[in-house]
Amino acid sequence: MNTHHESPTTGEEDKQAHMNLEPETEDTGVGKESFVERMFNKPVAEAIHLFLSLLAVLLLVAAAIAAYDTVAREFPKLWANVDEYDVLQGIVETLLLIAIAAEFGLLLLFRRPSAAVEVIIFVVARKLVSPDVSALDLLVGAAAVSGLIIVRFYYLPGKPK
């Protein structure tokens, strides 16, 4: 039993009526978005994504070049008549900087929370291998790395690799 007192309409008339009733703006959560804003948002977003992708590729290429340079120039110094500890420390600092660049490139590409946490882990780890780090800095840094690893593996979405 039909309780509505409207005349029955065909499916085509429903579509036409629905199309005419659609608002000219969309709610974006921060207010209404006009037609002009909708027309510009997509191309601008695509341009920003392209720019970030280009930056990420440049970072990854620079990281690869720096890794090769480190292996080619710094590793032979380990066998030279110099202080091996200072050379090894320099190599570790350089490799952690390369890892930071690579992880930052991945962060620009994928924009995952886990990638941001991984970048911070590498930054803290690089600070910890500095020769002028105090015992308190070392303790706080180790706690920070431990906490970030726990957050990364147990509280962030996605399967850790």
C-alpha cells in the first residue's frame, strides 16, 4: 500500500529530478566548496603530487650516488694507517644520513605514518653515534628509539617489513 500521495514516476524522471536537486557545492568538512574550487583542486593536487614524486626520485638518486661514493671512497680508509674508529664512525654517520634521505624519499612518495616514524628513528640513531653525545643524551636517545620502534610495530597500521 502506497502511503505517499505523489504520482508515480519513471526511473528516468527520478534521475533527472536527482540531478537537478544536487547542490552546486560539496561539503569538504571545513565549509562549502564552490564549483571553481573543485575545478582547481584536482589539477593543483596532481601538480603537488608530481612535484613531491620528483623530489622523492631526486632524493633516492642522490642517496644511491652517496652510497656508492661512501663505499668507493670511505671503506678503503679502514685499511689505511689512520684511526679506524674515526673512519668507521664517519662511515656509520654517512650511511645513516643516506638512510634518512632514502626514507624521506619514501615518505614523500607514500605519506605513511610508519615512514615518518622510520625517518625519526634514523635521525635519532644518527645523533646517537656522534662522538660528543653525553650519557644522558644516549639514554634519552635509546629510550626514544625503543619507543618509536614499539609505536612502529605495534600501534601503526600496516604490516611491518
